[in-house]
Amino acid sequence: MTSYAYLGPSGTFTEAALRKITTSADVLTPYANVTAAINAVRTGQAERALVPIENSVEGVVARTLDELATGEPLVVCAETTIPVSFALMVLPENVGKPINKIATHPHAESQCRMYVANNYPEAEMVETASTAAAAKGLVDGNYDAAIAAEIAAEKYGLKVIATDIGDNNGAVTRFVVVEKPGKVPAPTGNDRTSLAAFIGIDHAGALLEILNEFAKQDVNLTFIQSRPTGLELGHYHFIIDAEGHISDPRVHDAIEGVRAICEDIRLLGSYPRVSAAK
């Protein structure tokens, strides 16, 4: 049995992704936001947390990247993906009534803009901490409709009035399982190694210097994102995903090369890689 924290409330895409990789014996506890879910691991309230890190349409989840790069160290030990499909839902008694206010998570809103613009051009959009939070808030009468996963409608007794309303078919979200540092998962032959590389003061060619270390070892990068450190203007770090396991000499040597030219690096995990959900 393992205890997991996840982005809640119940009915989020994160919960759906978590149920793919857990058993009925595991304990799943929802938290209000990504920071709270990750902090649950840091404080010992949960052994692991599942949080979204990247969407094929919207891009990175900045809060997850920032939480992993700063604070008490945590590492990624696994990942999973799920296809994302959005539905518009209302209270059963409000079917057919005007919709003037729609709530959802910002990532969902950005993926359903065309649908909303074409069907509810005058509607006000309300931001919520998650799509399930939008569905839950709908029950409290805070707005007229919510955009969420269909499972949220089932959990909160809502009526789905439109399905597959996303602007892009085939959207996929990647989630990572984080835990306190410990034993690194054994290599599988299809792995990903993640790290945060902290440069000193930003300068011309800083990113190229980092990339060259991976290129010299013929290590392919699957993800790279710059984020401000929050200290002052000009201070940045890069979140990098590389193909391969840290035990692979090429990956190890590339990371050591990056370590030599950066102010600091933080290994964020070396773990099995999954294929995109279909």
C-alpha cells in the first residue's frame, strides 16, 4: 500500500491518471493545488504525489516545474499520460437555461476557446484551481456551467450538455510521480532523466553551452524549458529532460559536463519513460 497526494478535488484528470498506475489498496488523497500536493510529500503526509507537468496543446505546467526545481529536493520516479477530453456541464435543473458564466482551469480554458467563442461569445470565464473544482463549485451555484472531464459530472451529479469540446483532438497530458530522494529506478532501456540546471548570471551562449554537453555525448533532449529563479532579473534555470538513464555513461558524462559549467544542478530523477497516450 502506498499513499498518494494528487491535484484535486475528486474528478480531476490527475485522479484519472493516478488510477491508471495505482491499486485499490493504495490511499489517494486530493489536494487543492500542485504546491499542496507536492508539499504533502515533503511533510510526510503522503509517500508520493502525482502532478501534471506538460500538455501537448497548452505546454508546460509552470508550477510543477518550479516546485521541483526549488525547495526541499524531490525526485520523479515514474510518469504516465492520458488523453484529455473536455465536456460542458450544468446542474440538471438548469439544462436549457442561459449560460452567462463558465468556470474551468486555465489550461482547459485555453484548449476550449474556439468552442466557447462560437457558442457562448458573451460568457464570462471564471478561473478555478482545477477542472474538478469548477464542477464542484457549480453545485454551489457559483456560475452557470463548468468545463471539466466527464467523470466530474458523474461525481457531482451534473448534466453534460456537450462533449469533446476541445479545439484540438488528441490532446494528451503528461503527469509525473514525485517522492523523496532514494533508490533510483533500475534502467529499462526506455528511460528519461530530468534535471534543473542553474546558470550564474545570464550571458550570451549560456544555453548553447549546456546543449553542447549533451550533443558531445550524443544524448537526445526531449524537453527543455527556462524558468526564472525568482531571485532577480537575469537569473534563470533550465529544466531538461534527456533520453536515457543516469547509469548510462553517455548521460552521466553529459550531466557532469553541465555540472562543470553551471552554478548548480539538481537531478530531478531517472525513470521509465512512457509513450504518449492514444
